[in-house]
Amino acid sequence: MKVKIIATDLDGTFLRDDHQFDRDRFQLQLDQMNRQGQHFVVASGNQLQHCIDVFAGIDGELTYVAENGGLVMDNHGQTLHESLIDLDLFRELLTFVATTPAMAGVQISVSGKQGAYVRPQDDNPLMRYFLSNLHVVDDLTTVNDHVYKVNFSWPDADANVHAAAINRHFDKRLRATVSGGNGLDVIPPHVHKAAGLAYLQAHWQVTPSETAAFGDNGNDLEMLREADYSYAMKNAIAPVKQVATYETPRDNNHDGVLAIIDGLLTDA
């Protein structure tokens, strides 16, 4: 069966730890995908503009499932699908985290349609690498934008514990998913990368048996279940390897995804 969609996570999967990839090799692959009518989907928990910036200079059709599935956009800048956090619920979330002693010392970023928002104490070079059009505000509860996602991170804490606490408190009104390291994303309950991928499968009339997906962390689990050709990175966490059908022979620092794409293009 010809693979018609190739979807990949970015950090820890498609990108090396230095946030780079073999651009010349991928450009040749994308040219072939475009000629063969295959779709390349960037599926990331990151802000849309950051995803676009990662592929600056790459020529060809790219589709983005950003904000952990909260925003789906095509190569022409057309929004195909979006899911938002209700602003009252957003403010309740901020209050819950601020008043939970175990969550003290948190860094917070908010992804919105008009840009990203952080507090002055959270404004740093790493934030500015991942977040474009950054607004620094004293009080995040004053943000009045379409909110896709809220990211929380702690320097010395287990994000899984905090994600479980948020999920218990909000009881399917919001969903927290660990995004890597000590961070977690809070998104609408029905939103995940798989929802964005499923939308594109329906949009392009592509089945899971014609879909390949790559991931390494907890926010990739649902997406991997939507693809018959599901690949856990060699460097992936154990739950991802348990869900995926295959494991890449190489890790993210050794072109693990690009090596598999070569095979998928040969088989197409």
C-alpha cells in the first residue's frame, strides 16, 4: 500500500538536539513526495510560526498540525481547522496552578492566534527561540486572544505528576499532556495531534493504512495510533515504543526519520 501521508513530530524526532536537520537531504525527499502526490505533515506541540520557521528555505508543500493539534494550516497559510480554550477556563487554569503549592516555580507560556504571551520573569532566550511574536505581559489573565495552548514547565519537577493533578481537577474540561523534559501542555480535551491528523486524512481521503507517523514522547501517542506505519524513535520513551508498530534503527541525532522516509519513498 502506498503511503500518502508522512507525519512527524519535531523535537526529539525529526530534529537533532541542536534543532537542525539535513536540509539538502530533506529537500530532495520533499521534491519526490510532491511529485508522487504524498503529503508531508509537521505535527508538533510547538507554536505554528515556530514550525514554519524551522522549515524556512525549504521549497514545497508542507502542512502543519501545530499546538498539539489545536491548529491545522496548509502550505498557503489557510487555516483548515482550529480548537480553542475558553477564556474563562483559561483563567481558571492559571489560578489553579498559581494557588497549588506543589506547582510553585513554574514557567508559563500561552500560545494564541495573535502571538505568544509570557510573564516578565519567564522571558528568556529559550522562550524566544520557540515562541514567535512574543508579548510580555505582567498578568496573563488579561490576555484576550484565541488561546490554543498553555505550556507549564518546572526546572526540577516531574511533569507527569503535575499533568495528573491538572487532569483530575479539570476532569475532561481540559487535558494536560507531557511535552518533554519537565514541561506539559494544556489543551482542549478533544485536541491532540491525532485529531489534526485525522482531519487531514478525511480532507485528503487517506486511510490509516496509507499513513506513516513518527514520534518520541507522550504527546505523540494518539497520533501513532492513527497510522498503520507508526514509528517510535530509537530514543523514544517506553510508552511510545509500546504503542508504535516499528522502531527506527537510528535516533533523532542520526537522521532516524530521514532514513525511514528514504524507504517509504522507494516503496511508494
